[in-house]
Amino acid sequence: MYFSTSVITTALLGLASAQNVHVVSVSSTTDKTLLAFTPNNIKAAAGDMIQFQFLNGNHSVVQSNFDNPCTPIQALVKNATGMFSGYMDVAASEATGMIPTYTMEVANDKPLWLYCSQGKHCQSGMVMVVNENTAANASRSLDAFKALAAKATANLDPSKITPASGGDSTDGTTGGTTSSIPTASASAIAQGLGSAVSVSAWTGLLSIAAALAML
């Protein structure tokens, strides 16, 4: 039996109850050269989930801080685990009709600065922010972060850095979970539900989407 993306979308909407899930596209299905997170500036409450859907290329999502773009936060802050999706090779998943995703929970309402650690993608503007707060500090904007990133001398891979030996270990670090969803379901979520949806749990959403797609 086959269910259309509209049926899958309806089922996902039926799960709505508790948490907000913000969907961020990594690159684009139509432009393989696009080095961007879309949207790249979002507001999210503590407890909200952010799901990164990797649509093209081989990208990553890494947590940094404002003053040190293109550098993993664990290289800057002692005991920080940070957020690192790993490298998501979309081409490797195409044959199965799946796209890789990475979903994280927002720990608090502090600004969360992110970048792609592939090649020179960070320097090329593949950065984003969650909970930008220019009201508190007008100089700490996404545009300013992007300008700093463009001047970074290196784009560091979190798996190849030495953890920091000093600093504040409570700098809003967070982790996430890697998964995958059917290509059609990803489109349904992004187009039918918008950039933020309310769901009981993102794991249930992905599991039901995958199950419906295989029926």
C-alpha cells in the first residue's frame, strides 16, 4: 500500500501536542552549490527541537561561539560536549530514498552559534544562529558573525581538535541525534508543516513518517 506525502503530512500534524520542531534545510535539493542553512536565524525556546535536513553535498553542523567562528566550542570551553552532527553525505543515502537528519534540543534561550566544518564552508558564509539577541548586544548579530567567519584562518573539524583545558563549562552546550527520513517525508515536513511544528516527540514523528512511507 502507498501513502502520498499529503497523507504523511496529515499523520504528522496529528502528532502535534507538546514540543516545537524547527526544520532547517542544509544546502538545497535544487542548487547543489548552495552553502547555506535555511533559515539561518531562528528563535527557539528551551526544550524546542531543531531538525537539520541534509539535502545536498556533504555538510556538517557544529556549535561554536560568537568570538571564534569556525572553531568547535569544545576547543574553547572546558568539558563542553558541544553539538556536532558529523559529516552527512547525501549522495550515499540517495539510493535508499532517504535523507540524513540531525535533531538537537535547545538547552536554553542563549544565542547558539553554528557553522559547517567542511572545507571552507564556514568562511563562505555557511553559518547560522539560534536566538540572536541584538537587543542585549547590537554588535553580536548574524551578519557580524558571518563577517568574523569570513576572516577565520581555519575551519576546524571537531573530531580533530584538542579539548580546552580551561574555561566555563556551562556555555549552553548541547548534543543531538542522527537519523534519516524518507525523501518524500522530508519534503512534506518542510512544505506542509512550515519551519516550526508542534509534535509530541521528534523520534515518534520520524518513525511514523518512515513507517508510512514503506507501507
